[in-house]
Amino acid sequence: MSTSKAASSPHKCGPSNHRKFSVTVPDAQTKRKQEAFAMTDKFAGPMDPKEFLNAFLPTRKVAPKLARSEAIFTEMRSCQTEKDMYLKFVECAKAHELCGKYELVDTSVKRDSTDEKDKGFQLVDMGLYLKEHAPDPSKEGQRWNRVALFAEFKTQANTTLCDPFEDNIDRPPEPQSIARRDVRGQIINYAAEIFARQHRTHVFSLIILGEYVRLVRWDRSGAVFTERIPYVDEPRHLSEFLWRFTKATPEHQGYDVTATEIKEGTRLYKTMLAACRASGEEQYKLDYFKRSCDREWPWYKLRIDVPKTTSTEAHGSGSRRSACQDPDTEPRYFLVGKPHAPTTGLTGRATRGYIAWDLSDRRLVFLKDCWRVKTLAKEGDTIERLNKAGIESVPTLLYHGDVAGQVTVSPNYWKDRALAVNKMKSYVHYRLVVKEIGCHLDDFTNSRELVKVIYECIYAHAEAYEEAHILHRDVSVGNILILRTTKDGKVHTSGLLNDWDLAKDVNVKEARQSDRTGTWQFMSARLLRHPSKIHEVHDDIESFLHVLLYQSLSWLPREGCSSVASFMNTFFDEVEPDDGEMLGGIHKTYSFITGGLKFKFKCAHLEHIVKSLFTWFRAYYILLHEDRPQVPEESALPSEKAADVLDPDDDFRKPSKKYLPTKKTSDVAIDAKKVREVYEEAAGCVQSHSRAIKLFTDQLKRPGWPANDKELEVQVEDGYTPDPWVMPRASRAASKRSISELTKQGVGDERRSKKSRSGV
């Protein structure tokens, strides 16, 4: 099989690709650190406030005389505390009629009722709401799904101490003092919460610093901020901003106009309720859709513009053409509620997944809403290529397309300044609809089903690579799904390898973006330690191992490992800052080189697979680190004698001979006289798919799999508290020394590659 390298780009760790599968729940302070780091070098400014208003809230109208008074905010001078500032600011805005049909609300005390009932929730000082949606602060908390813009307040004493930005162009735009960085992380989190709960293209905010204010506009690329404005002495810019915003169109305010809210009691609302009972759908799909119809979340009709067909059938209701819509397309509509797969973080792809009701075909489908890098291939084009190549166990494309006119603009306002580099990329809003709705990998019934589903995704990965020349590059627990279909009264289970938006054409050799996000916990140790390295087949094969290990530890019985959370925090969550990027993988590398894990799974077949994969990767990493320790251990075949076991089953996909190794050997060839050759052969097992495919199929064919070995509850302890985000600085050096001692000759080549930051 081919083992050619596919050109790639460095990954980047941010909240969206680290937090989801972490064993810890970050508190608000930790979230601020995470967001501040993820947004490094993604702020454009300072911008002249007049230019800001004309660029982002254009109008030909003149504000009324009352809103142009020179004494609007004079009373703010007397405020000594933030609470005083909230009250006075609301009074000033009301007295001069700056907000029209909107209302400023102090939301600094009570949290949103839809927030998770644990640590990490956010409390923003103030929000601007339509009066009909404004919460009563004496009874209710903030409402992230209704707030139009937000404001954060700092007292006069903290005007500079808590200013998140820098006006002096001889300095970086993002001050690095702890207090200023924390405030920046604070307001980033508020913007991220609004993006997560609403359908937005951008969000506005105010950061009020005593008698000064900055205006900020956020999008999925970053943010643009104004100069610090002395709004008490010169209120015109702030008052005009509020007045313009409240008079602006929804598009200029930052709302996605292709998402129309479904009001309670309307025909579409009743259609959604009826869809919860649709005939012909698998029960688990109906359950997912019912769960998404959460009455505490707004429901929407989303539009996707698809190529015109010859059909005259109306694609749902309300098919009025948008001014931005391509004349060669026609709208298709889907009804959605709460995201089935929510997003975290502010910048980047911001992927949200929905169980959606297709208004035209009257069926449940999966709709993916995200922001894609303009220079990368559309995921729909990649899936279409896979479908045309006949690749199984991948999604079936129905519709996809960019959302007309919705492109991030923050990169356009970057200003050259000292010690700062423009790392912002332009993103375009994109939607994709596929036929399959999969179950989460957590829903496997026993160890054999888990192994079978992962195997079928490995096989799909191999076919995609060999037949369609596509490398997935984001294998994770979230991207491997279980498909259950009922036929003749029997439920059939299969695997689905999902999320091909980071996939790479292996024939394209150049790296096309400065950073690439993956799913941190499942990245290979090599890529975590050396982000500039090119993503190769063996990195994805290692990711499949990490998925198998993660799920097995979470749900299956084992011997050893008294604290699963502690191990998972160390092995999967490990993150450390290094020269403006995040690194990891020390403990993954250490585990491979030292010979494996300190525990074993009770299912002998599963243990054999895990141990064999670890043996192969041990050889790979030892050769990578230029040493020749003892011969790899052979993994003994499991015993077939067990109680409460499954009979041999022929229900998994049989591999073609082209995907099996041509050389007949044991799982790990052993020859004590030729240690170097042994290691090279063992390491070669991970350079293509064939040995992994044979390993999995050999075990799936064997009898003796336990029938009911999945635990009733996840085995990761609740309330695990160590913060995985910031490790002691000494730990990195200590771990490097440990690996170097084990491998004697060290990691010189990898260190040189880190300095050069170039791909191979």
C-alpha cells in the first residue's frame, strides 16, 4: 500500500478542540486564559471611532438632537464602583433616548437559566435587549440567546490596569500583564457565548473603562477595536454608536438573516412538533430531534442555497430570494432547535451540528453549520468525491453551499505595528447536509461493537486514502459514529467516519494555512510535540488507537489504573505553552517508549489489539528517537474460553486482499539476532493500514467476546479538578530528559525541526 506523505499544516490548540473531551471542567478563570491564548494576534486596531461607525454601522440619517447632547454621560464621573456605573449608565441612556425599542439591562448577578449547572458559567455586566426579550434583573438572569450586544465595566481606578488593548502602535495590540490579559479573556468569553447561542455573523460590544470606552466588533476571524474614547467629555461617538445600532438592519447588527426564528404557535412550530413523531425514522433519531426541541432555546428555519433543479416543487415556505443569493441557486429550508453538537470558542470553524427536519423531503437529516477557510476545499466537495469513488462508511452528501454574503472582515482592518503579526484568516459561512444521523460512540453496547465500529472507520479511512487520495486528519471520538438501521426486524450496526472538513488531497504538497485545528486528545504524540510536521497516515492510525483507548478506559472493565481521570488528564489532556503555541504529547511518547500501559483490559481480544498497537508504535517512536533497546514483546493471542460470551459473528465488513499485508507473519515479528530489523518491521506496521486492518479482523472473527461488558456508568470520576491547561514549566524539561535517557541519543532531529518550523 502507498505510504506517501500528504502535505499539511501545523495544528493549533484552542478551547474548541481541547475542552470537549477533557476530563476536567474549566472554571471561568481558566476559560479566560484559554480564550486569551487562542485569540493571540487576532485583534485589529486601534481604529478611529468615526471610521468604525461608518464601516460597520453605516447610515444616512442624523441622530436626534437629544442623542447629540454634550452632557449625556456627565454623571458617570461620580461613580465609584462598578455597580454605580451600571445604574448611572442605564439612566443616562434612557434620559437621552439612545436605545429606542431596546433596553439596557444590568445582568451582573444572575446567570442564564440554560447555563450548565456547574463551574465555568459567565456573568456579563450588561446587555442590550429588545424590550420584548429583556430579562427582569430582579427575577431572571442574563439571556445569551437574546442579548443584542454586551458591555463590560471597569472603574476609573482601573482605566489602564484593566484595558485589554493597546493604542500605542509601537507596542503589540494585546498587553500581556495578567490583569489586562484576563479582561481580554473575559470579554472574548462573553462574545463566544453569544455566538454559541445565536445565529450570528458578528457581535458588537463595549468595554467601559471609567471615563473611557472602546467599541469592539467580533467575528470568527478575530476582532476590531477602536481607540480609547473619552466618552464622558466627548459622548458623540458612544451615543451615536448606540443610536445607530438600535436603528440598524439585522444584517448590520450581526444577525444571520438566513436563520429565521420560528415563533411558538406558528405553522412551522407545529411542523417541528409533528416531526418528533415522524413515521419511518429510527427511534434514536426521533429521540435526538425531540431533545433538540428545547423550549428554552429559540427554534429556527435555516436556508441553504443549492443549485437550481428542473423541479417546480417549492422548497418549503418563504422562498423569497435574498439580494446576495446566486441567481443560479434556489433556497432549501431546514428546521432546527438546540444544537445536537454545540461549539465552544470564538474564532475558527465554530462547527455546530443539528438534527434537522428537511421541509421538502419531509425527513430527518444532519445539518452542519460552520465557518470554513476560504482557501480550503469545501467539505461537501470532499464527501462528494468519496461518494463517487464508492467509499463506504462515510456520509452521503445531500446539499451544501456557502451562505451568500457572509464572510469575516476582521483581517481587512489589520494594522502593521511593532512585535505583531497578522494571523487572522478569512472565513466564509458554510452549511452542509448529509443523509446519515449517527449515534455517539459512547452508545456502543459492548467491547466487540466498539472494536467493530472503529475497524470499519479504519477501513473507510484506508479506502479514502487509496482510492480517492484523501487523508482525513481529524480522527476523534466525536468523528466516529455508530449507525443503527433496522431491517426485517433486526438492528444492524455499522461505523461512520464523519467530519471531513480538515481532509487533505494527498497529491497536493503545499501547506495552505498557518495553523490547523484538530481534536487535541486524539492527535498523535509526534504532531503534538512538533506542530510543523507533516500529517501522515500513521498519525491518523495512532489517532484510532487513542480513540479506542479513550472509549475503553471510559466504559470497559480493566485491571489496574485506580484513577482513570488522572491518567486521562495526563495522557490525553496534557497541554503546555511554548513560544506562542501549545505543545503536548510528552506522556503519550513516554508511554510508547517505556513499553505500554500500567493496566490491562479484561476483554482479552481488546487487550490484544491495544497491546499490539502499542508495540508497533513503541517501535516507531524508539526508531524516531534513534535508539535500539530490547526486542519488542509479542502480544499473546487471547484465550477463547470465557463465560457469557458472544458466538463468532460474521457481521463486520470483510477486507479486500489489497488492504491486507502480503507478508505472513505474527502480529509482531521477533528475531533476537536482528534487533534493528525487528524494530523496523514493527514500526512499519503503522506506516499503512494493512496490519491494523488484519489485527482488527483477526480478533473480530474470534469467538469469546464478552456479551455485556460495558459498564453502566462512565468510569471517569466526577469533579476531577487539576487544570490541564497550564502545566508547571519544569515538567516539560523533566519529561524531555526522561525520554532522552530512555533513548540515550536524544531527540536531536526533532529539536532541529522545531527550530526550523518547516514541514518534511
